[in-house]
Amino acid sequence: MKINWGTSIVLAFVAFIVFILFFVVKTFTEPAYGFDLVSDAYYQDELEFQKTIDNSKNADELEGKVQFDKIEDEFVITIPNQNKDVIYGKIQFYRPSNEKLDFSKTIDSKDNRIVFTAKELVKGRWNVMMTWSYAQNPSEVFYKKESIYY
């Protein structure tokens, strides 16, 4: 049997369609390609995120700004504290390239300078997320997120 050029084109189209259908079926039936929400509590997470936005606005409205400084082999975070009030909060260091290096530190001090040494921070990029409040007004919470290179 001799195959002419019209039959060859039809066979090529059929082969292409079968190829595409194979991948579509495989994508929808494989559990590895599942598409679930990142979080089951999506709406609750959205409300929490709105609190984070509000807390960030509170930090932007402070008289002084949070400062991140690298001084020799130390990394210093300075929180504005005009009233010399006790500062309560938490600082989280997130390393995008290695989650094993992530850590957090609790703040509970009148000292507005927090110092981290080279033993605590590996050189590279870090995401720093801070949440704090003052003892004078604990209901007002502040939030600051910054990407740094140590």
C-alpha cells in the first residue's frame, strides 16, 4: 500500500493530537501535579495579612525609622524608642536559600539596639521580619520587613 502526501498530513495531525491528549490526561490524573490551595484557611490568612499591612503602616508613621546597619562583623538593628519604654516583640531571620539557617529572637528590653554577630548570621541574603510593641501601649503593634545582605 502506498501512502500519499494527504494521508501523511492526516497521520501527523492524529499523532500530534494523541501526544497532546496523553499529556493532558497525565497532568490531571497524576497526584504529583495536584493543584490545591496553599492554605486551607485562606480567608483567615487574608485577615492576618491585613493586620500585617496595618502594623507596617504603624511602623511607617513612627517619628524614627528602624535602621539596619552592618558594622564590621556585627549586624545592628535599631528600633526607635523616644520614650525609653520597654520593647516587646520578635525578630525572624529567614534565609531563602537554606531553611535550616532560619532563626528568631525575642525582644524584651529597654535597649533599642539588637546586635547579631557573625556566628549567628551566615554571609548572604536574609529576609528580616520584625514585630514589636511598646509597654506603654501594647495594643499598638508595629511590623517591618527588610531584605538585607550580610
